[in-house]
Amino acid sequence: MNNLDFDFKNKVALVTGGARGIGFEITKSFLQAGAVVHAWDYDLETLESAKKELSQFSSQLHCQQVDVSQFASCSQAAESLNDLDILVNNAGITRDKSFAKMTPELFQEVINTNLSGVFNTTKACLTRFSESSAQKRIISLSSVVALYGNFGQTNYVAAKAGVIGMTKTWARELGSKGFTANAIAPGFTRTPMVAAMPNEILEQMESKVPVRALGEPRDIANACLFLASEEARYINGTTLSVDGGLVI
Ligand SMILES: NC(=O)c1ccc[n+]([C@@H]2O[C@H](COP(=O)([O-])OP(=O)(O)OC[C@H]3O[C@@H](n4cnc5c(N)ncnc54)[C@H](O)[C@@H]3O)[C@@H](O)[C@H]2O)c1
């Protein structure tokens, strides 16, 4: 599909964790559709390589080193933002361990990035949205596991379920101010991390998905473009599963 089918010219988007994996694909898709994109990521090397790979869009792309787990980092970076239309809270980490082995530190680390990070970014950016935009969008990456739990992911599931709760609250609080807030729950998605797994595991994962395929980062980016578009103006407070039917 050609992303030019979506027209985001004159729109400004911010994508956290926007330099790698799903976030990179979201950044690229918004650039292809004509938007100005601010990509925040805490990993400088990753930001540099994204910048290189997206050099054809250099006039539209602004990369910034930001740690979303730190409110001060977000609010400082947000100062240079103006007339934002679309915020995509994508940055996330995993620190998996069974509950018996999960330390409070491992729990907190994931909460700090995957839950507080969404709060910090959205809070810091709320006043940076374009006042005149009728199409203000907050899109946050949750996960299928928020809907059904997962072995070894107490921290991650708690954070991703929290994202769905915050999204519903923002949908209610901000709906009258021209915003929609929605979450996306990806299933198994073929990011570099997943692709590096042994074939046997990948085949096992695929066999659990009704459409018998892993998702591609592009599938998540397409959902994101749709939720950000004018056509999705009446979708608010929902969690869109993009998982091949894994969670029905
Ligand atoms: N890949 C999957 O199968 C899958 C499934 C469900 C949900 N998700 C969610 O989708 C999102 C993207 O996942 P991915 O697989 O592309 O991950 P990834 O690890 O490939 O990329 C995440 C990016 O976020 C950045 N990041 C991490 N912590 C950060 C912080 N504190 N501040 C700023 N940047 C930070 C990383 O540097 C990286 O560039 C995550 O929220 C993840 O939980 C992924």
C-alpha cells in the first residue's frame, strides 16, 4: 500500500521510540505521507542510523535524544515543539522474569518507561498541540498481552494495561477539546528483536495466530496512520488489536 493514500501534509507528528522497530516504521510512514515528524529516542546511535536511513526526508525529520521515563527530559524537549497534531507513544522496553523472580527494580524499570513514559510525554506535550487543529490525536502502543496476561511479564502487562486505562480517561477528558485518544494492541510483530529468535520459536508463534503469520511493523504503522487520519475522527477511547486474530 502506498502511504501517499494518507495525506498528512501540514501535520506535525511526534513518535517516541521513533528510531527503531515499529516506531521507525511509524516515523517513516508519516514522513512518506507528508508530515513533519519529531522522533524521540534515548539511544543516540539508533537515532543517528534512523536519520541516515531517512535522509531523503531530512527537511521533514527532527530527531532528538529524549528519555521518556524522565519527565524533565520530556518537558525540556517539548519546549521546541509547536503546533503538534499527532502524538504516538511508542517507546517501550521488556524486562521479563517469572513473578517469583521479578525484583521490585525490574518491575519499576518497565513501569517507568512503558507507563510513566506515556504519562510524561503526553503531559509534557499537551500544551504543544496546535490550538486550531480539529484533528488532535494521542495514539499509544499497548499490547495483546494487556488483554490476556503473559507468563514472565507482570511488569510489562501492568504497564500496557495501564496504557489502555489512561487512553480511556484521556478520551473522556480531552474529547471536548478536539482530541481523540486511542491505543493499539499489536500481536507478535516482526521487529529485529523478534526476527532474531530461532525459527522453531517463530513457527510456534505463527501457529497460534489465526492468519498464520507474524505481523510486520508496517501493519502497526498502517493502523497508526488510520487512527491519526480525519477518517477516524469518531473513533475515541478504543484499543485496536492488530494481531491477526490472536486475541478474539
Ligand atoms: N514487537 C512486538 O511484537 C510488540 C508487540 C506488542 C507491543 N509492542 C510495543 O510496541 C512498541 C515498539 O516495540 P518494538 O518491538 O518496535 O521495540 P524496539 O525495542 O525495537 O524499539 C523501541 C524503541 O524505543 C526506544 N526506547 C526505549 N526506552 C526508551 C526511553 N525511555 N525513552 C526513549 N526511547 C526509548 C528504544 O531505543 C527503541 O528505539 C513498544 O511499546 C512495545 O511494547 C511490540
